[in-house]
Amino acid sequence: MTRIHRRHAAACLLALCTASASWAQAPVQLRIGSLVPKNSQYHQQLMEMGEGWRAAQGSQARFTVFTDGSQGGEAELARRMRIGQLQGALMSVVGLREIEPTVAALQNLPLLFRGWEEVDHVREKMRPAMEQRFLERGFVVVAWGDAGWVRFFSKEPAQRPEDFKRMKFFAWGSEPEQQAIMKNLGYTPVPLETADILPAMQTGMINVVPATPYFALASQIYNTASNMLDINWAPIVGALVVTKKAWDAMSPAAQRALKVGGEKAGLAMRQQARREVDEAVEAMKKRGLKVNKPTPEQMREWSELAERLYPRIRGSMVPAETFDEVFQHLKAYRAGKGQ
């Protein structure tokens, strides 16, 4: 090798090393958006996970969680991730379906799941394929969680499906299919964002909020909507996702730390959320909440309503193929349990 060639090779090697060092030292940030309340156990789990990730990524890494919907509703969180204003979000199915529609099958099928064991079984069966679909759309699923069962909180007592037809429901602004189905069945949805719920209840714009007990307690909704229908209408299922662009910018060690921390955080969120259902109800009862439990006859009316909803949901709110897959998994699971 001539002296000129050696100098050229040395210069190229130096440039490569400098570029590599620059990549390694480049600050990586994860800005995570969510609707969860500040200092809630969800927020705390995210921060704990973030500390593990930051330690693996390096001292220049930055991890920030925006709570209480400060970055907008869940549809807005999905949009902000796409344009790079956020690198991740902890969202329910309402936001996740803006990225991958099949995930709606885990949350938008009322009275289908008889307990958390069935929710867990179906999610784990569908998880690999769902996570691959998210990846193909540019997102990495870091953790799966849930937030309890949806109950109906209303200003006036109500126990039958017919009772709610005279009331005005909070509805997610990003779910026009759900609103159309409700209207067709004689109900009155009012599309809003989460931050609008409390003032809308206080002004009479709405008088029914489908919500988990924990959310009703944390947001103080029960002070205005002091009646709760004791029915497990549907689970609130969610996940923490980050953009593939942000994922690819991390070191391999940081990717592993985020995955491990995410699994731990997701499990903790699920366990805590399931305990909090009963704890939140008891706390609200002590402060004046009235719990209205349907009779067996009224429960049959709710089951009949759900059966009427399924054909309308299939192919609109939930892709038909995924809808059928959920029912197949549940049928097999229940057969194995002798149900």
C-alpha cells in the first residue's frame, strides 16, 4: 500500500470512528403522551420504566411523560407521534385503533368477556400478529395494559337499556362508527374529548359517562354523575407504543431495557387496575355514590342489546376477520374450561 493510500485509509477510518462516536453520543429522547393522571400508578410505572431505559441509553438520554391529556386526546396523540412531536404514547384502544384497527377487538365488544382471564387469553393469542401489524405501520408495542371495566355513571338512576335512551352519552369524538350505531339504536351520543367530560356534565351537555371506576374517582365525575350501573360492559385495554424511528435511534441495550421494563410495567398496570375497580367503587360509595345492580331480568335485556350490537360492530368498529377470530378463541377457551 502506498503512503497516499495509507493516509486515505487512515482518514476514512478516523471519519468512521468519529461518526460512530457521534451516533453513540447523540442525545435520544422519548416524549410519551397519555391521558393518565399525574402521579397515578400508571404514571409511576412509566417513570420507573423510563429510568431503566435512560440508564441503558446513557446520561444524555431524555425521558418525559405528559399526563392528563396535556398533549390532546388519544387520536391527537397518534397524530403527534406520526409527525414526530411525540415518540410514544400510552393509550387505550380508542387511540391505538387510529394506528392499527384490529386492536379494537379487545375493547369494543360489549359484554363478551366474562372475566379478566378471558381478556388475557384472547390478547395473548392475538398479540404476536397485532404487534407485527403495528410494526408494519411504524410503531413498536412496548407494553400491554388495561384499566378496569367500563361502567355507566349517570346523573339519574338507570338500570335497563331503555332507561338510558332519555339521556345524553359521552362518546369519543374519534369514533364516528360508534356514534352512528348508538343513534340507530335510539341513544344520544355527544362526541367530546376526555378533558371536556366534567364541564359537559356540570352544564348538562351530557348526563351519562361510560368510564372505569378508577377514572370516575380520579376525575371526580361521580360527584355529578352519582349513580353507577354495576355492569362490566367492556374492558379498557391499552398499550404503550413508540415510533419505530425512535426505537431505531436507541442503542441495543436501551431497546432491551425498554422491552424488559415495559413487560414489568404492563403487568403491574394490569394487576393494579384490577384491584382498583373494587377499591374505587368502595371509596366513591363512602362519598355518596349509589350503585345500581341490574336484576337477572334486566341483565337479560342488556345481553340482548349486546347481541344486537355485534352484527353492527363487525366490519365497522372491528374488522370482520378479527371479530371472528376473537369469537373463535373464546369458544375454544370456554370449551377447554367445560363452559
